[in-house]
Amino acid sequence: MFTGFMVNTWIVASIVALIAGVVGSFVVMRGTAFAAHAIPQGAFAGAALAGLIGVDTILGLGVFSVIAALGIGWLGRRGRHDVAVALSLVVLLALGSLFLSWNTDYEPEIFSLLFGEVLGISSDQVAPTVVLAVVTIALMVVLFRPLLFSSVLPEVAEATGLSTRAMDLIFLIVLALATSMTLPVVGALLIFSLMIGPPAAARSVTANPMTALGISVVLSLVTVWVSIALAYQWNLPVGFFVGTISALWYAVGRAWLAWTRRRRRVAGDDVAEVTVQAAPLGRCRR
Amino acid sequence: MVPPLRSSEDAPGTYGEGAPPTGADLLRLDDVNVRFGDRQVLRDVAFAIEPGQFVGLIGSNGAGKTTLLRVILGLQRPTSGAVHLAAGHELGGAGRPRRAPLVGYVPQKVMLDPDLPLRARDVVALGIDGRRPGIGLPSRSRLALVDRLLEQVSATRFADSRVGELSGGEQQRVLIAHALIGRPRLLLLDEPLANLDLNAGQDVVNLLARLAHEQQIAILLSAHEMNPLLPVMDRVVYLAGGRAVSGRTDEVIRTDVLSGLYGRPVEVLEVQGRVLVVAGLETPDLPVVSAGARATR
């Protein structure tokens, strides 16, 4: 499992998990999960086109995911963000199906683009993934505070001269970069789950933003590692494991949050009862 | 401390300030007009604020309060007129508005996701350098500063709580601390009392009055209900239909002045210690204009 061609798989998949854990934290915080779903669909069309005209897949992925990001940013300015995202998603998916229909030898190809093909990552895929990862992480480090600020208090950030629109667009482009490197590994339909599950679970167990980021990365790494091992062992699609394990983290996180909130409410009720007794009668209506 | 309710024969509108630059003003608006298409939102609005003054920006919904605050913040460029900030920080007029570092801002109704992984102290820390690039490594002096601000707004108790789970009044305090940590000389608050119950609202008003008094921070607070502010307001800017009159409360909240502002007879009444602005008696078919300018149109 750890020899020969599988070494590349472990390296690339770990990088992918790291990126998904970091970028995904902001996807969840900014409420752009839908865009995180749509951009890979655009990238999928790009990969299909690249296969058709015979250029490198990662080039098609990169160009199309950036186009999708810019399109969503541009359309979202003029109308509702979710509608713009939905339309971009549909148009790009339609293009993808067109390109694939023109392609003669697409069957295993389409399957791996949609659902990921972790077990056969070649050594020439490692270098571009590392480059994209370094760029993405560098951007996230630089953008960390402004992105946090404009996600949480957009109006206040705007008043200090931080353009919400610019932050929106820059983040969509970071998302596009992250997409183009993660797509060949986990697939267009399942990147989404890796970017949402671990960060959403992480934010349920801590209120500290840095801790949440760290937990998100750890969960994402564990998800990918376990998925690869199980996929290798049982010869099942890796995407299946990525999707279900991500969802599992989320379920566990929500259960934990619900439990702690309930416990606190029970403790709070005792206090409330005392207050009600102490309050003058006039205030106790309702 | 309800202002005396007088009625006089003075011509209304004379309390709108002209433009006497005293030099001590922190903020001065000169005949600011804002027009969206064919809708005139602000019409020749002019007033000035001095350091440490507590100013209420009173008007019903749609009177132009938020637009006026956005103009002061440089988020909305006036169609004509100018906003002068102390020490030559000029906004508006020609060119792109510059940001105003001496102004802190607490927006209206911030919607915070209850699951947001952010503690009250993280929100306050964003006020130090939230717009600067990088991660912002924690340092002892930063932590101490955040702690001090949290204490100033009596938020120490929930400093480490998830900010989205706090009550409206608690979130308001955190946002005030966030705005104050940049050491502004003027604090703008958009309807901070709108979503608070009476007690929480009164706490916030008292906190702001203390800040204005102790630290000489000028406060400009918008509200549709003026009664909670009457005990602490130094001045009032009363907006109706895009026009404004400003002055001391006893100069502005008067039957003659507000009738002139509304362009129709209204009456200022004092009922059980509360000030009500109602449509004049000679036109009984008109609805109540406002209870402290509450009802709209």
C-alpha cells in the first residue's frame, strides 16, 4: 500500500486534504458552499475539453475553474448570488456533457473526473499539485485576517476600506485554484464534501478560529488517508469513502454541539428560575 | 431630564446649522444632498459634532438615517455638499472618499451565524488590524488591549463565548468594543437599540454616555425612538423626509420646529414623562406621526 506508484498517491492526497481543510473553513464561514459545489462542475467541463483537444488536464481544470469563479463573481454582483451560482453550474455541466459526447474514449476518464481516481496518480502530477498548493496556502495566509473580517462583519470591514466585492472575488479565485488541484484526486462531485464536512464538524467543537482551522485540517487528512486505505483494501471508489466519512464527521460534530448546548441550557434554566422568582410580578408576563 | 416643551413664534428651520467652522468640530456636514435616481434621500443636511458630544440621530424608518451614516463613513458619496472630519480628513466631494480612521462604526442588526467559530474576544481583536494582511500572531500587548476593551464594555464575563450565541445586547457590547479598539474620536451607531429589550437598551445607552463623558468620544447614534436617549443626549439631529434640524433637544423637539421640518402641523406632547410627536390637532384625519418618531408614513 505504501510502495511504488502509491507513494505519489499518499503525497498528493495529503496535500489535497490540507488545502481542502484550510480553504473549506472559509467556504463554510462565508456561506459559499454552493459556489464550492459549482466551481468544480466548471472545472469538470474544462477537463473534458482538455481531453477532447489533447492538452494537459490540469490546464483545462485551471482555466475553467477560474472562468467559473469570475463568472459567479460577476453575475453575483448584478443579481442574487445563489441564482448566479446555479446558472453557472448548469451551463458548465451542460458544456461538460457536450465535450464528453464528442470524445470517443471517455468512459473511465469521466468516471475518474467525477468521482476521483486516487490510486493511479502519476509522478508528473505531483509537481503541479505542489506548486498550486504552495500558491493557495500563501494566498490564504496573506488573506487570513481580511477574509475573516469581511466574512464576519462585511459592513464594518467596508467602512475601514476593505472592499467586500474584492474579497469575494479573490476568495472565489482561491477556491478555483484549490479546485483544480483537488479535482483529479477526489473528483468533481466529491471535492465539495471534503471542503464542507471537516470544517463544519470542526467549528461545532470549538469557538476558537485557529483551533477550528487546525481540527478541520486534521479531520480532512484523516478522511483522505482512511479513504485511500479502504479503497485500496476493498477496491472500491475512493470518493465513496471521502463522501461518507466527511458526512460522518459533520454528524458527530453536530451531535456534540447539540449535546453541549443542551447541557448548558439545563444549567442556565436553574439560574433563570431564580431570576423569575426575584423579578417583580409586573415583568413576569408572558 | 425631559426637555422643556415650549411653543414659540420663531420661524421654524432656523435651527438647522449653517457652516460656521469653529475649528473645534470633529465632524461637520455642509449642505449634504443625496439623490438615488429621482428620489431625494437627503436634502441640504448640515450639522456639526464636537468632541465628547452625545448626539441622537432621530427619525422614522426611511427618513434617511442609514444613508446619512453611510455618507459620514465614506460608503456613500453625496450628490452635492461635503463632509468635513477633524484634522483635514475630508470625505466626499470630488474624488474617491477616503476612509476615516478616527471614526468607529457599529452597523445595524449584524447577523452572526450562531455556529461561527469565533469568540467575543476574536471579534474585538479584528478591530485592531482586521484589514491588514497576514494571520496576526497573538502577542501579550494585543491580548491585554483586548481584555481592557472587553472590560470597558462589561463583556469580560462572555469574552470566550461563541459570539453568535450571545444575546443582542451582549453582541452590541462586543461590537462597541470592536469599534473602540481603534481609538476613534467619533463612534457611529446605526439603530443599536432596535433589537434590544428596554433594560438591555438602557444599559447600552448608559455605557455610551459614560464613554462620551469619560473618554471624550463623540457619539452619533441613530434611533427611531428618542425617549431612551433623552436623559443623555447633548444634541439631536432630527431627520424627516430627508431634511434635518439639529440643536439641543429643547431647541429641536418643539411643536413649531418639527412642524416646519415635517411641512405640516405636528405637535410635541409630553405624556407621563415621555415625549410624543403626533400629527397636529387641526388635521385629525392624519395618523399619529410618531411616538418619539416611531410610526412611519
